[in-house]
Amino acid sequence: MNILIHGINLQKEFIPYIELLVEILKNQGGRIFFTEPLAKSLKKLAVHLKPFEIFDSKTNVKDIDFAISVGGDGTLLDTVIQIGRYETPIVGINTGRMGFLATVAKENIKSAINDLFIGDYTLESRSLVTIESTRPLFNGMNFGLNEFTIHKRDTSSMIIVHTYINGQYLNSYWADGLIVATPTGSTGYSLSCGGPLITPGARNFVITPVSPHNLNVRPIIVPDESVISFKIEGRSEKFLISLDSRSMPIDATVELKLRKADFSARLVKFFGYNYFDTLRQKLNWGFDMRN
């Protein structure tokens, strides 16, 4: 079995868990690949783990059976980018703070990997957004698991985002920005801006304004078959767009269309995982002293 391990800026205290992970995979007969960011992080900490191979442009993603994300939710989002459209199943080992997507606690690495090799897991398919434009964006990696965001840049003035659904005018948002989130992303930036929670299997997007300058503008849920297009106005010549944690500037001449990607992210879930338990434990959802 070919296993890809990805991590970014690992902290020294987590090295024993990386060593344990590699040892377990090796004992199971796994062929181990490290992404370049993980290899650089380990080199910086003067950690030498063998055997492993570097996952680079010469490696065919189709040959990877599973990807293991070591870090927080941001690392898992970056792992999705590493995998691209090949839909390689991803195991998220949490060394961050939230662990909403990366659900395997570091103390459970051994049992999780054993379950992986005997096939005692389920796969959860998560929809992605993809952005199309009149010029190339994000080095061709124009998709994200959580959300697409348009945001003001270099000014305190708000922007106006004229928004259309399947070519029909929806609204002009006078705001600091606008978020289009997947069900997965509904628990992220959109939630902090007042957006609703959407369960992972729902076939929807939520459009959430960021600090709207209007009391009666609220988030709206639309079918994920929708094509959402935007025209941006503002006093600044540049605006920021982002896919998950990746951002880049554009100007108002760039035309943008968002749709559901024609591939998905597949997350490995082990016995005992429950989405609603995660909501309560990680976000204190429904917390009430009376319960």
C-alpha cells in the first residue's frame, strides 16, 4: 500500500508521533511518501526518518492509496490541494487546536492505522467549489473544500459585489466581502459571519456577506448545481479572492464564475465518528447548562 504523508511547519513536540506513524506504516509493509513541505519541516528540526520517498511532480498521484494529513484543519485543506482531482482518501491526524476535519487524535494513531489496513473505516464524500475566470487563477489549483471569498483590499472602504445565480440577478452586497461556502465550509468563516450550519451530505452552497452595510441582508442557501457569478466594484483598483487559505489579488476586470467541482474530497472516518458529536464537542453547538 502506498501512503502519502503531508504536514506543514510541524512542532518539535509532535515528532514522536510522526516517528510512531512511520514505524506502524513500515511494519504494515506500506510504501511511504513525504510531501516536500513535510520533508523540509523535518529537516529543519534535524529529524531523520527512513525509509521514505519524496512526493513530487515525478510521482503519479494515481499510485497513492491513502493520504495522511498531519496537522490541523488547515493542513487537511492543503492535503486536498496536493491530491487534486484524484479523490485519494484522506486520513486527518489532528495536532492543531480545532480538529474539526482532522478527527484522529494523536493518541489514537496506532488504532487508526491498524483499522485503515484492515478496512475498518468509512469514506465520507465532501463537495468542492471551483472558480472559473477570464484569466488563470491559483496556478491552476482553482478549487477548495471550504469556501471561496471575495474581500476588500488596501482600503477601509467597503466593496460592492453584484451577484447572479444562473445568470439571474440575486443581490448587490455592500460589504467588506462575500463568502460562498460548501457544507464543509459552513462551520468555518461563513459561520463566524452569521451563516447557518449545513450537514456534509446536503447538496447546497451558502452565500454569506462579510460585515454587510445593510440590516436586512442575510445569508442565503442555494442548490450546489447553481452557477454563481460576480461583478465587483470599489474605490480600490484591487480586491482579494481566496480559496480556503490561499489568496491572490485581482482587479474588477476579471470575470468570476463559481460552480461545484466535478470531483470531491473523500475523508476517511473511523468507528465512533459522528458529525453531530463533533459539532457539540468542537463548537459547543447546542451547549446548555440544563442538558
